[in-house]
Amino acid sequence: MARAISTAALSLGLVSIPVGLYPTRSRAGRVSYHLVHKTDGSRVKRQWICEEEGTPVPDDELARSYEDEEGAPVIMTGEEAKQAAPAATGRIDLIEFVPASSIDPVYLDNAYWLGPGRGGDRAYHLLADLLRDLDVVGIGTQVARGKSYLVMVRATSLGLAMHTLHYADEIRAEDEVPHGDRGKLGAAERQMGRTLIEQQLRERFDPSQFEDEAEQQLRAAIAAHAKARPAAAPAGKARGKAPAVDLVAQLEASLSAMQGHDGHGRARAGGRSHAPPRRATTRSRGDGKKAVRARTTRAHKSAKRTD
């Protein structure tokens, strides 16, 4: 079940409908990566470098540089800029309603699903039904995260969705783009073009019929690299963790070293132990400890006689 990233009150006159905002985008199952140092696979960190001094700048020394009306720089700290931003209201204020067809898609920005909040089910579905029946969308504003957003609320097959919209001054006018010479289009050209479109005409858009070819090629390349280089690149040293220790290997090496030296740490003749070979036995763990102590005692006595 999806979780709301924030909550708000959808305000229509004196009617307030509690809603939750849910993201429409999902990165689940998509290929992701980390930037690493290719020589050892360790992750890298980004630093802010002062152009004048050529040294890293810590976060607490960062500031924002704006321009005034004359183009001169105006420096403000992050806290000063935060204080200048509008305070969040927790509301989505619907101001007007317009035909859905009058919204040019070029103004659409981010999209969110709206779900009813506690106690708001009936009012939520009433608004959705009215928008659907009248084929209109609600236009309003939302103040959140230090910004004022222009939003559109529309009805979906199940409920409501909200889109943030670009302001007029954020969209480049279409007449600024060159469109070339229209020329004269003949009837034959129009008919052939019409036939081509009708042959590929579908009743509705079905996004499940399309796949991300770039994603598939990337997955294939990853699989090929993994097959060619089965030994994975080191992921870097884990912070706060000691390297794994093979205790059994260390104990075996210690026993081998003891068998190759006398009781005083001197290597035995030929580098070999005079102790008899170990034999398989069904003795208990306690008997094994006694045998070890006995061998150790004999080794010390032998060393004393040698000295």
C-alpha cells in the first residue's frame, strides 16, 4: 500500500476536504548506480570548491547569491532565504474551474495522486464526481516547501489527481520557435498521411505496450560485465566494521606453528615436529584437553633436558 508523502486540506469555499498526496512516479525495479573510484570501487564524495581559493567549502559556509534589478550580486545565507520564503498553509485552495481541454499539456509539471484523508471520503468522491460529470478541472494554489505552486486538480477513474503547473513566465512562447515554410500540401499527400495514421490508430493510450529499450540494453550490458568478470569489484571499506576474521584458519595455523617449534619458540630440527601424528579418536572433548596438556608437559620437559 502506498504511503502519503504529505497531507493537505483541499479547500473549496467553506468546504475543506482532507487529502493525502501520493507520488505517481516509481523507481522500483529500475537500474540505479553509485559513482565510485574505478581503481578500487570505493564510493566518491562531492565537494564544493571555492573558485578563488581553490579549497573545499564546508556546508556551514555556503550562501546564496541573487541578483538585484541592476544585476548586482546580493548574498543571503540559507537561513535568510528561508525566512523570506512564504510559510506553508497546509491547504490546496481551489480558485476557479475551467474545461479540461483548455489546459495545454505544456503547462503540466509534476503529478500526484490525491487520496481522501480521515473523515473526508464522501466530500472527496462528491468533488470527483462533479469534476467528471462537468468535464472540468479545478485551478488553485498551494504553498509548500517554501514555494507557491500553481496546481490543477482533476478527476480520475477512481478519484482525484493533482498536477503542479508552470506559471506563464516559465513557458517559452511558441512563436519564438521557427516553424519553417508551410508550403502547399496536395490532396494526395493529405490522403496518404491520413491513411498511415488511421492504420496505427488505437482507441486509447496503453503505456504497458511500450518498454524502455535503453533500460533493457543497460541490463544486458550489466549481465555481460558480470559474466566476464565474476569477481565483483570491491564495494569500499565498510565504515565502523572490522574486517572479517577466519578464526578456524588462524587456529589451524597456530597449531601448525606450535608443532614446528619447541617449547621456547625455537624451530625443531628439519622444521618438523617430533610429536606423533594425530590419530582419529572417539575420546571426549575433556580427554582431548588432557592429551594436549600432556603433550605440552612433555615438550617442556624435553626442552629442559636439552638446555
